[in-house]
Amino acid sequence: MKQSWKGALIPLMLWSSCGDGVETARPVVGAITESVYASGVVKAAGQYQVYPTVSGAVLALLVHEGDTVKAGTPLLRIDDRSSSAGQRIATAQLQLLERNASESGPVLVQLREAAQQARERYELDSTNAARQRALWDQDIGSKAELEQRELAFSTSKAGWIRAVKSLAETRDRLRTELAVARSNAAISSAGNDDRTPTSLIDGVVYDLMVEPGELATPQRPIAVIGSGEDLYLELEVDEKDIAQVEVGQRAYVSLELYPRVFAATVTRIIPLMDPRSRTFRVEARFTERPPRLYPNITAEANIELRRKEKALTIPASYLVDSTHVRTADDELRPVRTGLRDLERVEITEGIDSTTQLLRP
């Protein structure tokens, strides 16, 4: 476990040198902090890369780096000449079918009138055939006249049925074609929208990665957008240390931008190890925010695990095999250790503040 460079002021170690050149020291009481080292970057909440869904030349950038945008704000325009032509065709087809599929449209009006005329013809021929049949029953008229009237009746009846069926089939076909045209128009409109990518969130345009005239493709990001207010730390913690890290622990953060250290709090632990780096991702939020932050700047942090204000400590270099110390009378005395940082280690049993130690 890598130890902290951040903690309380290092207490003064009492040390001297024996006549034979061996360094000596006495334990001192002071604060000690044990921590886990982590490195990472600053991230903007919701930060993401914008990828176009279509390919085409960039005609114009509609925003600039640093601009604040709302969700739905257009970012740039990709060559849309072909899609505009397709949309105009789809719109024209939709308007034509909406007119024809309407009950008051010319197609259905004409077929409905033809069906009405066929019905009137059928009703007339039906009446004539019935009258001729009545006359024939009274031995009036000829057989040929009766057959002629009945033939006209059969023909007009079939014509009326065909006209009604044609009206119904044409109405169904036009309604189906209208539904297809509406779908095509929606697809065409969506394709046109795809040529004007928009922001998914309220935030800041941190980077534009294309210029007018360049080719935009779905394989290449065109912009980076993220929150302009909510920036946090994304840290990597070694797998051997992650079990000691908990949400709510304090962290002390060093940034290349500033010469001082800032306080933060662990807010999230992603419970999945990166198999390449053998690290876990940990998120932290500043409790003491720097004056200005930028996404992707480097950060180093020490996550505080434990702290003791009054601990008996010795230099870590005075330990022998991590379990013993050598006293001034050249005795190898066993000790029990507690917290430790890069330079010091707490001794909980085995010696006291009056014991003089020899450096091994």
C-alpha cells in the first residue's frame, strides 16, 4: 500500500549519533495518518463524446469551445443536400396520399359516385324485371322481353357489387399507402435531424474536434460536452488497497494547476476491476473546490483510512523485519506496530518514549 504524503505536520524526531557513527533516536508522540494513494483526472458530470450517426462534410459549426448550451442545442450542420431532397419527395408523396385517402378526395369521391350510379341502375333494373315478371304471369308480353329484363337486372346487380367492392378496396389501399408515406416522411425527417447533431444535456462545449469542410463519420467523435458546474474526481486505486476504501472517507488532492492541496470526499466506488491496469475506479467530490477546474487535468490523491492524533511513533527505517527494534544497549526488542505512513510507524507495544533506539 502506498502511503500518504499528506497529514499532520511531522513531529520532531529526537535523534543523535553515537561515537561510532551509529544514528540513534527516541520515539515521539504526535499525529499520524494512514492513507491510500490514488491517481486520476478531473471529470465533468455527464461528460461524453458526441458521435454523428451519418457521414458527410461539415458545412458549419453552430457553437464554439467554451459555449454554454442547453439540451437540444444544435452543434453543427452536416451536408444535408441529399437528405433534404429525399425529405421533399417524402413530404410531397405524403400530401398527395393524404388528399387521395380523404373521403372528400377526388379518388374516393369518383368511386363513391360510380357506386351510387351502379346502385340506382340496379334498383331500376330490379323494378323493371319484377314488372315484366308480373306481366308474364298474366300471359302478357313475350318470353324474350322477360329474359331481356332479367339479364339487365343481373348485369346491373353485378356492376353495383363490383363498384362497392372497388370503393372499399381502394379506400383500404390508400389508407395503407398513407401510413407507409407517413413512416417514410418520419424516417426522412429523422435522417435530416441526424445531420444536425444536438447536445443531450445542459452543459459546456469543452471541445470541437472537426472543422468546416472536414468529413464527419460515425466512427469519429466531433465534440466533447459536459457539465460546467459539477466537476468531480475520477481516481484509480490499486487492487490491493481497494478493500480499505469506503464511501465517505476524506481525500487530499493535489492538482498541477495549484501549489496547494484540496479536500475531497469519496462518493462512489465502482466494484469492477480494470483487468489491464489492475485498478478500481473511485469517484470523489471536492469539499474544498479549487477556484477553477478543467476536465481531464491530472490529479493525485491520498484517501485517508485512519488517523490518530496522539500516537507513539518512530522512523520506519528503525524497524527490523517490521516486528523488532534495536535499543541503545544493542538489544533486539519485539514491538507491535499500528498506523504507518511513508516516513513513520506507530508503536503500540514494546517500547515507550524514553527508549533510545539504534538505526539498523
